[in-house]
Amino acid sequence: MRLWHRAFLERRPSLSLGLFRLAVAFTVGAHVIPSFFQMEDNYLSTAFKTQNPSFFPLPILRLVAESPDGVVWAFVILFHLSLAAFTLGLYAHVSCLLLTLSCYYFYALNNYHIGTLSFDILLVTLFLMCVTGYHGDFLSLDTLRRGRARAYKRLRPFFIQRLLQLQLAWTFWYTALSKVTGGGNWLTDNPYYYLMHYPPMGVVRDFPLRHLLGQQPTFCYWLGLALLGFECTVPFLWFFPRTRAMGITLGIACQFLLWATLHVPTIFLFLFPPLMLLFIQPETIVRWIDTRRQAHAERDRAVLLYDGRCGFCLASVKRLRVLDLFGWVDPLDFHTQPD
């Protein structure tokens, strides 16, 4: 029971989710906005569309398929407005709900090339962000609007951040399991060697060592086994404090290697490294911020004199304290200062 409470139910600082919000917003934009460049081919009535009945109920697919072009363009506008608001953290919870609704709409309207595991992962991540209302606690216009100077210390349920961690771990374990259960079994065959002989416009990039690896089937086989073992074991490194830094470093390095050698979806480069950073304990980040604030407090800081009897000045200083995360500025009411 104590382990369950520590893993899911305890309250901890939520600033990590505020930082993760920016990564999610960037990934959503990079994944969906390019699809709007060819509206006639992807979404409008002139497009050839494919639906995904394994992901959506058939009545929903039929309803969305009947959308006139005006409704499609309305959702394009809704997507951009909600994405901008979500990125800035303006009414973060509502904007996240609207952004998720528009993403689900476009996915139901046309499956095409985003009908992949990568887009499914993105939708699940957005759903988890929707069920929490506090990813706007930090680095957001909501925090600035409310004037909460210590929002980065605010304690919130850790449940959602833990689910995001588990989502990433299960994704790695799922990919490892698929390598030993499907066609082209990596234990009995040599898929990595075959990848080196794909056509130039295939899934493999033309990286410098590709030709050399294509001549080394034995080395490719053991390299494939090493990748399989890495995917099985690296999630365990993230959950233990002593191995966490090494696991995060190896995981991020692996994502960049994948991007450098394979034509992988943007989600693997833009979303997975921030998901790994969610394993950093939020208390560690809070202590680092407090250390910086203390260091700045012990030396000369920029002094800002303001009128403590002026409502506009008081409101401005309140928001300045929110923006001045590391305590660079020392606001002083000149009415309290000696002549």
C-alpha cells in the first residue's frame, strides 16, 4: 500500500508537466500542420480518405465522413487557435481539450499516413494531458494571469506524470516484443541487415556507415540483438535513482541515432526525449531553482523601485515576481525606504 501511494497517489510539484506541455504542443504542430498544406488531397470533399475502424466506432466515422468543407475549415481554425493557446498556457485545460478534439477529428476524417503507431501514441498523450488541469501551473500565461510567484512549488497529484512514464516504458517493451513475435523475428533472422539493403528512398537514410554495415551480416545480427536488449532493459534504468541519469542519456542518444539512420516519424525525436525527462524527480528541479534563487539573493541584485500605493504598480510587480523565476530583481516599495 505504501509503494502504491508513493508511485501514484502522493502530491508532488507539477512543474515538469508545465515543461512537458511545450514539448507536446511542438510535436502536435509538427505532426499535423504539414497535413494542411494539401487540404484537397487530405481532408476536403475532393480527398481520397481512409478510415480507421479499429480506433474509432463506426458511427463516429460515418458522422465525420459527412462533414462539409466548411466544417473541415472550421476545425482547421480551431486547431490553430487551440494549439497557440495550449502552447502559451492560456486557459491551458480548455485549450488542451479543444486541441485534442480537433486532432481526433482529423484522424477520424482521414487516416492516410498518420494512421500509425506514432499518431496513436500522440493521441494517447494528449488524452492524458486532457484529464489533468494543472499542466498550466508553470511557464504559462495562466500562472502569469493569476500572479502565482511560487507556482513551480505547487503540489499536485503525481498520478498523470506516472502514467506518462509508464506509457513510454510500455512503448519500448512493446517494440521489443514485436521484434520477437512477428514476421522477421530478430532472434532467428537478420532484419537489420536487410534494412541496409533497402532502396535509397526507403525507410533507411543514406548515412555514412550504411554501405559498410550492408557487407557485415554477422555484425548486423548482433547489433540487432543489442538493440532488442536495449529496448527491454532501458525502461528499468529510468525507474531507479542510481541508474536514472544513465538511462535517460542512453535513451535520448538512441532516439537521435534512430533519427540519423532511419526515416522515423517526428514523434520519436520530439516527444520521446521529453517523456524520458519526466523521470527526473520534480523535487530535484525545485531544489535547483531554489539554489539559484538563494545564490542571487546573496549578491547584489537589480533593484526595482515601485509605488506600493499604486494598484497598477502592485499588479505589475506581482506578475514580475512570476516572470523572475531565479530572483534576478529585488522589487522595493519606495514608501518603505528611508529618505
